[in-house]
Amino acid sequence: MQRNRVVLVVLTFCAIVAGIGWQFAPSAPAAASAPTAPVAAIPATAAFVDNQQCLECHKDQAAQWQQSNHARSMAVATPQTVLGNFVNAEFRHQGVTSRFFRKADKYFVNTDGPDGRLADFEISYTFGVAPLQQYLIALPGGRLQALQIAWDDVRKRWFHLQPKEKAPAGDVLHWSGNYQTANTMCIECHTTGYEKRFDAANGTFASRWKEINVSCQACHGPGERHLAWARLHKEGKTSTDLAGERFGLTEATKRTNAKLQVDVCAACHARRSVLTATQEPGQPRLDHYLPLQLTAGLYHPDGQQLGEVFVDASYRQSKMYQFGVACTACHNAHTGKLTQSGNAVCVQCHAPTANAHFPTAKGDYDSPAHHHHKAGSKGAGCAACHMPPRTYMQIQPRPDHSLRVPRPDLTIKIGTPNACNACHADKSAQWAVAQLQAWGPGKPKVEPHYGEVFAKARAGAPDAVPDLVELAADARHSAVVRATALSALSGDGTTGIPVRLEATRDPDAEVRASAADSYEDVAPVQRIYALAPLLRDPVLAVRMAAARNLSAVPREQIAAADRAALDAAIAEYITAQRQSLDMPGAHLNMAVVYANTGQVALAEEHYHAALKIDPDFTPARANLATLYNAIGRNADALTVLAQGLKRNPGIGDLQYSLGLLLAEENRLPEATAALERAAKLMPRQPRVHYNLGLALQKTERFTQAASALETAFTLNPQDPLAAHALAILFVQRGNRDKALHWARTWANLAPNDGQAQQLLRRLNSIGP
């Protein structure tokens, strides 16, 4: 997380370890043994068992797994697990000298604690193993905090994970702060059967797990039913209780169902928000977690990885995912490593001889005729061009799994990186385009790319909206791209409604959920028509999205037959947020729904809870001020905004909210000053310039008012409000020509507005 950036309103988790998806092979039944009734009943629901029982039967898989990063993802700190130098080693960062030392078989660090004073802290657990290892420290309240000084096991040195971040004691980003609590942020994906068990009333954890690492049941699900099957199978017996199941295990690990296998891996290898307390492999992903989309700050506009997003949404953009290539096509399920080295892993399919499973991948790709580099060189590697890496956690390069063709032309158009210039850093993107063109006809590929649409949308270009609608409707694109386009339409209440409606009926649950999210500002009648059926959708995330947007519709407008379904879906939404009450985003989400449903006291309570966790959480502060304003508590609203701006005056959203509130209080000079600050902080937001123009006009700073309103119109030339305000301004100033120009513009943009037509007729009746 970084300063001066609106914090995400969902809880995200991290994981370091690699691909999963196992498969058991059945043993031959005992000869001449007819099926009989089972000697013991198969448990109706599976429970976790001791992982050692799995390893004893599956010895080959166990030997591979024990050397994997999964097996060493977390461990009690012992001489066998600790990799770092604890022989009185020192590390200095931003004026604090930390010392690492050992007492017998225990490990300690002397560093600045929650109160800012130097103290000794015992290392409780190791976290990760390669290429770096972090350390967890137990603090009161059951908190396991991730020390931000980590061990580089490649260069054998200590280093800081956030070397440029100023995070003193008491800050949420300090190692002892809320955003470094491993119970919240990481342990779920470094253990098996994790239960967070957060008590929101007193802010404490009683976390526990079934296995301290990522073991067999993290991927296959709880093993109790499988053990029961194994006992019966060993005796040559069967059970009708297991009809339709594969050995008492979920079917999600079948190699033949690639997308379900990806879902198993993506439970951890994704940036996502949690919806339920526990997840069992094989169940629909959107019943348990909601993956984040190709949003700004996480991805470049063209979908290349930017923030720490792991693998899932990158891979789901790829053609390989669309064609059904699973994780285990490239990764060994038990070691997590590639099944083959170098280009060999790619030429399993991309070779002159076709792979029967993926015949369209046939081609002579591992040759200079394709890659145009010297054989064996770095540039001849498939991954170098199609999976360019980005370094995370300071020292860990991770390849981009979107498996894209290099597009230096997009670097020129929208500023995204490309693999060519990643190696040839001394050359320009124009040079890279010319090199590709020299390789032969049709190079580089220059067809339109969805990145161009997302780049326009992020820049606030008004003409991006129709392109987003078209992108959302284009089934040639992956579901994650279409879902991202739909989410970007949220806030536009009128454009592309037929496409959005169609998307609410899409076969892909992520598309349906995003379509429901996009209805936030759509008229209630249309919102009800589109979203009421989704209240009964089979997937939890879809029902939640529909409930959130319908919660703002007056209850009397909801059909009586749908009210019970709405109430049930809202209850599910609240339950999902309760899984993450240790983070401010969950409180924000609950507060919004409570405010929508008229439960003001609960909304206020959860806004304050969010700010208690993170006083700089801008969405909660801005929404709380809006809530106070709506119930006539403007003094409290001003206090909330002033407190936030005292902490960080560079937050444009808060300056804007303050300006509007002061204007409502008729404190125009103060309002104008706040809006001027907001306009400088958010120069691309037309509504900020529009309201600044109105404030300047009321304070009789007419020249500056005209400039601000013209800026607003330039940023959004389809908005009639700015044209209306300019027409009135120039009428008041006695400038007929400019007034006539803006009146015509207003009338063209709002042909059904009688006031616009009346003003235009009046101005036309006045001679030059």
C-alpha cells in the first residue's frame, strides 16, 4: 500500500508459493472380490486429518512436496527452519538500528516496537523460504506481525521490504501496524485449514490452522472421506455414499477440467477479497472469494502486471486459459516447479509436431525464424518475450502470466511497457516497432487492444464510455477483461444499459457480478428489472452485487415477491463483510448498505470502526461526512473532514468534499479556497472544476470562473451543465456572443430542456 492513494475497499491477501492441482490414480481392486456393504459409514461431510496420513500412502508425491515452497511456506522458528543471520547481525533503516541475535534455540530481533522504543522481540515463525524469508512476531491480542526487514537468501543479507516508505511506530504500515498483521494479510495462504477467528469487539485474534504449511488438503480438500474410501478400497469394498465422487475427493483437481483446476490454484494465487470463512477446493470461486480485476494501480491499462497481483487475473487474460491449459501443464503439482526447463516447457505444445490436446498451437516457434535472436541467447527464450518479469518484494522477479505478444506500438500510444525495450533499454519504442516490422509482413500486430480503451477510461475521457460498452459486449475477449469494462461503467447511469442487462445473464459469474456492480447509478426501475433476478443467482458474489445496488432502492418499489430474496441476499452480503472486520474496507462496505437501508446508527458505527483501523482511509472519511450532511449534522461533517486533512492535506477527495460542504454553509471564500486546492490535486476531474467555477462566480471572480467552467467542459464536452453555467455567466456579464455560443452548445446537448431553448430564443432575438 502506498501513501496518498485511496485504499482498496476490499481485503486482499498474499501468497508466495507456486501452482497446484493434484490427481490420484485408483488402485486395482482385489481380485474376485464382489462389492459388499461398507464396514464403516462414510462421513457425510469431510474433516481435516493429520497430513502425515496422506504422506504415508502417497510416498512419491510426498517426497516431491517435502522439497517444495508449499511445504516450507510457514514454520515454527527453529535452527532447521531459520535461514537468516542471527549472529548479532545489524541492519539500519531510517534511523533505526535493528539487531538480530540468538539465545539457545530461540531467535530475537531488537528493534523499534509499537511504542517506538527499542526492545527485544522473539521470532515465532518463519514465513516463506525462497528467494527471501520473512519472520513473524507474536504481539498481544493474538496478532502475528510480519517484520518488514527480511532475509535475502540469494545474496545472504538483510534488507527492507519498503525502503522508501516512512512508517514510524503507530503507523498502519509499521511492522507492528494493522496492515502488517499476518493473521489478516497472509497466513491464510501459507497454511492449510486456516481459521482467522477475529473478535471485532475487542480487536483480538484467536487464529489457528490444521497444518502449518500448504499441504495436501489445501488443494484436495479435507481428507476424512478419502481415508474412509481408502480403507474400504483396501478391503475391496465400495460405498454408495461416494457415488459420483473421485475417491472421496473433490473433482476440481481433475486434469481434464482446466478451469476448475485454475480455480483451485487461484484461491491463493490471486489478489482477491474473501467472502466466506473457509473454502473447499472444487467449489465455485465466486462463492468464496472475489478476484480483483484489471484496475489502475494493480495492472497497466493493457493488463500487464503492475502491483503485486500474483498470477490469476493475468493468466485468465491469456489465450492459453481460453483454450483450456491448466496450471499443471507447465508446473509440477507437488514441487511447484516447471515440469521442464527453458523453452522445453513451451514446445510441449508449440512445436512443429502438433500436441493432440492443443493442435492449434502447432508451429516452429523455438527457432530464429520466429524469435529472431541467436539460439540459446536470452532473447531466444519464450518467457523473455511473452512473460516479461516484474520484481516484487524488492528482490523477487515474477513472470507475467498473461503470455502476451510484445506490443511496442502500445508503448507509444498509451505508455505501457513492452518486452523488447525491457531488454533493449537503450533503445526507443519506435526502434522496437521498426525492428518488428523488419522481420516480415504483418509485424508487429497492430489490431486494436483493450488496453487503449482502459487507458482512455482511466484518463477520464468522455468518449471512453461507448468503447467500454462495446468491449463489455465483445465475447471474443476473456471474462476478466469484459468484467473490468463493466466495472468501469459504474457511475454512468445511462449508457449501454441493454449491454449491461445482457451481461447480467452471462454464463460467466464474474461478468454477471460486474454487470450488477455497474448498475450503481442507474435509475431504480431499470435497476430493479436487471438485478431482481440476480438475487436468486446460484453464485454468492452475484447475489451480493445485486443486493448492494438494490439496497439503495426504496423498499416499496421492490416487488413483494422479491423482498424476501433481497433481505436474504443483504444478509449474505453482511455476513461476507464480517469475515474481514479486521480491515477498514469491510466496515466501509457494511456502512454503505446500512446507510442505504436507513440504519444510520449502524452506518456511523462502522465508518468510525474503519477509521479506527486506518485514520487515513479516505472512502470511510468522505462517506461519513456525507452521512452527517444528509442527516443535518454539518458541524460533525466539517470536523471529520478537517481531521482527515490535518493528517494529510494532499487528499483531493477530502478537499473537494470540504469545499462543497462549506459552500452549502454559505462560507464561500473558504469553499472557494478548498475547491481550488481540490482542482490542483485532481486536475482531470470535470466536476471539481465545475463546482469551482460556480463558487468563483458567486464570489464575483468572473474571469477565473469562466476559466474553471471551460476546463470542466473541455474535460467532459458531453456534459450540458458546464455549458449551461457558461451561458448564464456570460449573460450576466453582458457578453452576448459568448452567451449565444454556450447557449447553443447547451441546447444541442440537452435538446429537450425547455430552459435551454428559451434562453437561445431570447439571445437570438437580441441584435448583435
